[in-house]
Amino acid sequence: MNERKETTAIDGAMALIAILLIVQMWLLTATLESFVAGHDESILPAAVISGIIFGACAGLYVFIRRLDAKVRTTR
């Protein structure tokens, strides 16, 4: 990959992280509203999905760090 493609990949990964974090905040809000309304059955699935989203963001972060290190060493 050349430097331009690598920086484009970093930008795309950062945008995906932003979208995933917005979805995670929405999930937290929806789960809290459901819990306050007395529906306890939505807590565990929401926690599992939130963990999956966290793992995806962590994986994208590692991807960005490695790609950024590669771009910096090729300059």
C-alpha cells in the first residue's frame, strides 16, 4: 500500500469507530429507558452487544495504531 491508501484506511476506520460509539450510546440509552420502565430482560443482551461493539472498536484501534506506525516509518 502506498501512503495515501493507508491514510484513507485510517480515516475510514476512525469513521467506523465514531459510528460504533454512537450506536453504543444509543444502546445504552435504550437499555436504561427499558430498565426504568421495568423490563429487566433487555439488560443481558444489551451488555453482550455492547461488549461486542467494544471489541470491534478495540480491534479497529489496534489496526489504526499498526497502520499509523507503518506510515510513520516509511516517511
